[in-house]
Amino acid sequence: MRILILGGTSFIGRAIARALLGRGDVVALYHRGRTEPPELARAIHIHGDRADLPAHRPEIRRFRPDAVVDTYALTREDAAIAASVVPDGIPAIVLSSQDVYAAFDGFVSGEACAAVPLREDAPLRERRHLYRDDPPPGVPARYEKIDVEEGWSIRGATVLRLPMVYGPGDPQCREGFVLRRILAGRRAIPVGAGNLLWSRAHVEDVAAAVVAALGQPAARGTTINLAEPTTVSIRQWMQQIASAAEAQIDLVRVAEDALPPDLMLTKAHPQHVLVDTRLAEARLSWAPEPVEARVADSVRWHLEHRTPAPWTAADAAADDRALRRPHGVT
């Protein structure tokens, strides 16, 4: 197949491009040119900002794509521009997020508002633009994946709703809150209840799902949750990370108002963000690799590349203060 990827040179998009090239597809990457991964040298590279896509319509038409994968639409405008440029009638795969669900608002606000696991028809958030007031670096204030899904719906796109994605190349280093303490020689780690169930998936399994969706006509126009079929709690995940790093840690329950900021994920959460993956299994015949192997793969990569944030004296002092505030002691 001839596949046009919008994005495709960092983390999830890079893994998708690598998988498609590996199976022999002809791949064109439309991106800003800020990164040029050597393993993607065989791809055709078209450089430009998302807003400039219409100016590159002739190049895209000359490429004659059989399908398009949009890895980095963040706003309604992003989706509308892309949907207006790609040729009519070709399949489109769009990466969305499970933050579209009302449950995610409950997770942020600390209120239980939705039953889990979440099927694809679960209620969506009523509040739009999650980061309007305080957008993270690189995220526009108008970020909204609900808008992205609606913008691509006119083209009958397949929407893949992603969970917390981890693995080699993850710029967020999802395991970093544990690994940075292990690298600093910390054995006792203060935690809260650690009960949160938050669906996760390894980046290579996400890439495999995109490849599967491209080959499944029955998936066109559908919305599909992606996630590992079993999800352990945050506390259990921390133990998996430590085991993969061959480290012994003691998770010490402390007063939750004493937790350092990077450990707030371990506090008691009344609303889980856990999804039902049966549709992905049925429509895509998608079966992620065993979780333990995937966690080990990710941890090895992050340790080799030293990606966790550096440990500081202020971090040590914050952990020590929390450890002096055991749970249930006033």
C-alpha cells in the first residue's frame, strides 16, 4: 500500500511508520522536519506545518496514497484541514485519546461519574478544551480530541482512541516517577492508595493496531478503544517497573496531602479510566504482547537512554517529608 502519514517522526507516529516500512509499504511522511529518524530514510518526506497542508496538495496527489494515517491532529482546525486535502474515497485512520470520555473529567475532578470498563459508546465529556487555561508544553489551548473526531467524521475515518501509551521513545517517560528514584538509590517510595486503574498500551502494540486497521475494511468508520486487555493498579504497575529494573522498592503508604507532585497519580482516585477492548479484538484481531515483556522492554530503553528527570536534593527532601507522614497518623 501507499500510505500517507501526517506526523510520523516522533514516538507513536514513528513506530507506525517503522511498522509500515517494515512490511514493505510505500510511506510518505508529512511533518515539520524537526526530526529525521535514520530508520525512516526510505520514506518520502514532505515538510510543512499542519496549517500549510493545502499548499502541499499537489505533492500529496502525486504520491497517490491508498490510505492516510493522522497521528497528530490536536484541534478541530487540524482535522478539518487534513480532511479537506487528502484524496476522496481513501481510508483514513485517526489517532484520538480516551480523554474524550466523561470518565476522564471525573478522574481530573476527583469525582466518580462513569461506570467502567468504558465501551466506545460511553458518555463523552461535556466540558471542552481541557487545557484552555494552562496548556502543557507543545499543546495548543484549543486542544480537543472530541473536535478532532468530529472533524474527521465527514470522511468516514476509523478513530482509534488511545490510552496511556508507553515504550521506547516516549518523551514523557511514563515510568519516570519510579525510575528516577531507583536511579537515585531510593528504596522507600511514598505513595497514596495506588488504586487507580488507567488503561495503558505499548507503542509497538499501538502501531500494530494501526496496521491491522488499514487492512480491515469492516473497521472503516468505526471508533475503537485500544489498550492492554488487563490493567493492574498504579501501585502494581510501580512494582512491575521496579522488577523490570531489577530493583527492590518499598512502597510506603503516606498521607496523601504530603505526596510530592510527581506521585499524585498514586493518590486515591474514585474514577478509573479503564476501557473495554473487545471491539479491537473482534474488528482488528488485535492481541497485544504480554504486559510484563512490554514493561521490561520500555524500562530497559529508558534506563539505557537515561530519560528519567534528574533527581535533586529538593526531590529527596520532599520524599523524606512525605515518609515522615505515614497514612492514618495525624
